[in-house]
Amino acid sequence: MKVLVIGSGGREHALVWKLAQSRRISQLFCLPGNAGTASLATNVNIPIHKYRQILEFAKDKRIDLTLVGPEAPLIAGLADLFRQNKLTVIGPSAKAARLEGSKVFAKKLMKKYAIPTAKFSVFKSLSKARAYARKQLYPLVIKADGQCLGKGVAVCRTYAKANEFLTKLMKNKLFGRAAARVIIEECLIGQEVSFMAVTDGTDFVTLLPSQDHKRARDGDRGSNTGGIGAYAPVPFLTDEMIKLIEKSIIAPTIAAMGKEGNPYQGILYPGLILTEKGPFVLEYNCRFGDPETQPLMQLLKTDLMDILTAIQRKAVGKLKITWKRGSAVCVILTAKGYPGKYVSGMEINIPENMNKLINIFLAGVKKQADKITAGSGRVLAVCARGETLEEAIKLVYSQIGKDVIHFKNMRYRKDIAQKGLEASLWKNLK
Ligand code: AMP
Ligand code: GLY
């Protein structure tokens, strides 16, 4: 089969790495891809937002199956365009991708179908939003309805902060139409986990749970980032809890989407928070997580093509997914300044002949002659697999530094997966 992966991040490098091991693929393309995917697939030099050009490419090359990595093309309707042209694509329609594209859509759906989520109200008017915020208990969470490059959510400790953020969204229109509607919701407390399921619209199979690290600094301090470290599986997520998440969140979400006339096909990834009252949905994503996909692909034993074709053939009910033993940990090396204005152009050193349990998944990396250089905030992911989480953590950090993987002024968190490690040590003591 000829397969096309759309995207250019570390997630897509990991997906392409896994797909490149499939015997079922004769030709693999990545659009636009990056320096990492270039060594495993043919990169296609078409901008990711040129949907007509992407369609023409897929038709011209007779692509059998396309997997869409990021959310933007799905929200914009790329999957619909492909299906209208009788091309197979993995990912939800624009209507179904509203689960990620519109937080108001997602919250209303959850309320209607009693899927656990924080209590909320929706506002179109700044004065009404302010009046409401004034009467609430703090902290309080404010969210823009649409996509705001990860900057549309604020957890506010005081009314002054809430008012400042509401003003930014609704008066200064920092994110334009994306904040035409604003959600104000209660602040939940608990560990956050990423939970992904593959679904054909009727049946689903869940992937190993994982945990992302969004804050820039150790101890979950500092600014929010796109995610700078992840690990899987999550030791404190018991089998009972996983069953509860499947029953109270995944199954009813897929059923609700079908009932509302927006059947959901592809990867459904709710971001969850595990509260004292059980798991709640913070948000939905309509795709694989980045960077969670990197450790997940390291652990996945099943051919990824078997998973993708099961989705396409509506055979997820018969799909069995198997995983390698142990844990995987991924640490993202970022450029100085990220998530703000960052520096670029640093030469990256990656030793040859790395340990087989290590994978480097490139994100913002440029290749010039025989040099590779940093070209974006999240530069690359160093991933390691171990028999235990502790082993994987040790291995991954042993590969980052002066004589191993490094570049000038690189930044990274030193405590990736510690929350999981603490929980697993505690579990062993019991
Ligand atoms: P979202 O884009 O909705 O996932 O929000 C981004 C981040 O804001 C989440 O990863 C949480 O850390 C935080 N957050 C969002 N909603 C809530 C909430 N209701 N309670 C506590 N934290 C939240
Ligand atoms: N890991 C966060 C995201 O993929 O949105």
C-alpha cells in the first residue's frame, strides 16, 4: 500500500518510524515532513494548509491511505475533501473534529450526554462574563471557544486575573473570532493524563494511557508549552480506573457523536483530570498527542497499519492491540526562550550507533549538507524504553548532555515521568 502521513513534528516522525516497519507498505510519504521523516519516507514539499494541492498529490500518486497528524487540517475539513474524492483517510470529518475545534461544542455535548466535565457557562458578552466571574469562587478557568495556539486557556487565581484575561479575549480580541464565545468553568484538581482511543465510529480500542508535561519548568512550574515530555504507561492509572474511563467517557462520547449525526472516526484523545470524584474531561483532541505518540510508538508491538486499516474497514471491534513490556519515556529538548521567542540555528550533536532502546524523534530540525540544526522551539525528542519506568528514565537522561545528544543552550526538564515513578514506588511498597 501507498501511505501518506500529514504533518511535520516529532509525532509524525514517530508515526512514520513505526509505519516504516510495516510489511504492508510499499511506499511511504510524509507531507511536508521533517529531517527525521526524510530518512524513512519521501518528504513532499507542499505546505500543510494547501488542501487542494494535497488532494491532487494524493490522487496523482494513488495514495491508498492517508493519516492526518495535526488537528488544523481536520478542523478545516481535509478528511471530508479526501472522502468526497473517494480517498481513504484516517481522521474525523470537520463536523466531528469540532470536538477539538470548538470547546463550546464539546462542553455542550458532554453536558447533554452526562460525560463528566467541569461545570461551565458560555458567554458572548464581556460585561456578562465579568459580572459572572465577579460572583465565582477562585481559582476559575477561562477558555476561548476556538483554536488559539495553546494560549486560549487561563487558570485564574483572582478576579483581577480573570478580568485581565477576559479583556484580552473579548475586548482586545487577541485571538479574533476564536474567542467570540468564552467558557468560564470551575477549576478541577488532580493529576492530568492523556487517554487515546482508536475508533471506527462504533467500536473502540484504547491505547496505553500516557502523561504529558505541559509546563516549561521542573515541578510543573513556568509557562505552558505544547508539551515537553511524556511517558507511558501511567502506573497510577489502575485497570479499574481505565475501565471507568472507557465506560464513562470514551464509549458515551463515541455514541453521542453518532447520535448527533457526526460519527467520529480516527483517534479520539480526551485530556483527562483524575479528581476525587473520578475522571473528568478537560478537553478533547481529534488526533494523536504530541509528544505522547513518541513513547507510545516505541511501545507498540502491533503493526500500526493493522490499526489504521481496522479503522478504515470498520473492524475495530475485532482489533487487538499488543504492547511491548516495560515503559517508555520521552524528553523534549527545547531551544532557549521557548515557549516565548526562541533562538534557532544551533548545530545538533547526535552520536552514531545509539543504543537500540533509544529513539530520537526530530521536530523542528533543519538539515543542511551534513549538519542538522535547530529550527523551532521544540527541537527533538529523546525517547527510551526500559523494563521499568525507572530504567527508562535513567536511560533517557543518560543520553542527554555534553558528550551525547546536545546543542548549544538546549533546555529540558529534568523531572519527566517522576510523577509516575513516585506512584509506582509507592505501589510497590504497599
Ligand atoms: P485545555 O486546553 O482545555 O486542556 O486546557 C489547558 C490546560 O489548562 C489543561 O492542561 C489544564 O492544565 C488546565 N485546565 C483546563 N481546564 C481546567 C479545569 N477545569 N480545571 C483545572 N485546570 C484546567
Ligand atoms: N500533548 C498535548 C497535545 O497533543 O495536544
